[in-house]
Amino acid sequence: MAVRSNDYKKFLDPLVISKLKTLELRASMVVEGFMVGLHRSPYHGFSVEFSEHRPYIQGDSLKNIDWKVYAKSEKFFVKQFEEETNLISHIFVDVSKSMDYKHTAKVTKLEYATILAAALAYVMIDQQDSVGLATYSDKIHSYLHPKSSRVYLKTLLTALDQIKPSGATATSKCLDSVAEKIKKRGLTIIISDFFDDLNSTFTALKRIHYKKNEVIVFQILDPIEKSFGFDRDSIFVDLETGEQITTQPYHIQRAYQESMNEYLNKLKSECLNFGIEYNLIDTSQPFDKALMGYFAKRSRLN
């Protein structure tokens, strides 16, 4: 199924994508919609040193894209004889109960995270990078060692498709338990709401980074978790502990927003201070923002 150039935007919309039948189809449509959207500008303005390049055409393998050219031009071009660059990547997906939430958004945080992880795996396998997957909450639920074969993509997608939300979030403990398996320099991607102890999370992130791994953080939130824009008396239930509180949201909205902004700014600044790529995504946003964060980082690794 090909994405027509005038259809690509809908294949970046979380609601549209979530209705597609299989996770493999969702992943491929997100990636193809993203690529079509980026490649509508005509090829022009390159010197003779790029004479072996041509514009990306729908259907080209992503592994043949020259990411150095993209870094300079913000356009995608194919170098047909580019030497392959194999990267070892690990994708961590938070499957804790707090991820099983939606309010004003079209999908839950976990649904969004799962589709994003599937799209990233699709891209990496197509680039012939090795991809591993860990799903976690307060423990590691599944771990798949990195491999690069296209057949392995189905194994990764099957594991993602079988995700069930459970447990509390313990990012630090789970990152540390898998970090011991990361023996070679590569790329580590963490997809989570990061409703966790930030100090311990930073310690784990820095430990992975110190092992000469590049790290990308995708923080996934429902829009209302940032705004606290509830308009009536409400009972709030902690999805991980079951604890309940009844309140009038407008009484605490300003204090909540200040605390949330402080928390988000701390997470972002700490990540950036240690060279960790930080991306704040809310589940109402199309998938191209998240994928652009990955491609920007990937271009710097070549």
C-alpha cells in the first residue's frame, strides 16, 4: 500500500494510524507518510561533489539515504553506492500502567509509544542497523537482542503487539539491568512518560551515555497532563497505585502547571547537559515530530 503525495498527512495522524489493522501496516504507513512529506521539494542547488546523488523517490530503501547530505541540506538524497553503516540500537518502551492513559488525545500514551517504536524499528532494519527491544515497567517484561535481518522485524513487531500495561515505572532499575548487555557503542532510545524519580533516572541515562552510547529520550504525555485543563470536579486515580483524590481542578491548576513545567525543564536541561537528545511529544501530535528527532540524531552518527 503506497502513500500518495496528497495523502501523507493523514498517515502521520495518530487516530488514523491507530485504526489500521496490523502494527506492521501502521509502522510502514507512518514511515512512508513521513518520507513522502519530506521529499516534495525538487532537487537543486548541489555542487559537483554530490553528483552521485539523486532525490529520494518513494519506494527507495532508507539504507541508501546519505545522512551527511541531509545534515547539510535538510533534504533527503540517495547515494546508490554508499558504504553501509551498521549501528547497534536498543529501544526501551515503558509499559507501566501510567502509560495506559488518554483524555483529550486520540490514543493512549502506550499506543502512541508502541507505534513509534514499531516505526523506528522499521526504519532501522531498513537501514540494516541492528535493533533490540526491551519492554519494562518495574521489571523487564521482554528483551530481544539486537539483530539486523528483515525477518527479525516481524519478531520485534510481534513483541510490541503483545504489550499489556502493568506495574509501576522503574526506569533506572530496568535501564541498569539491560545496560550490562550493551557491550558495543550504539544508540539507545527510551520511550516513556518518565513519571519516575528523576535523579535515579538521570543516573541510569548517564551510565549508558558514559559507555559511549548515544541516547535519545522520547517523553510521551497526554496533552492534559501538561495543561491540567479539567473543567469540573474530578476524582483522580493513580493508575499505578490505585490511590484516589477528589478535588476541584481549577483550584490547583496553576500550582500543577508550575510543578509540571519545573519537572519538564529539569528533565530537558539534564538531558541536554549530558548530550542526550530530548524530545517532548504529546499524543495529539503527528508522528513526524518524533521521527524527525530520530533522523536528526542519526544524521550526526554517520
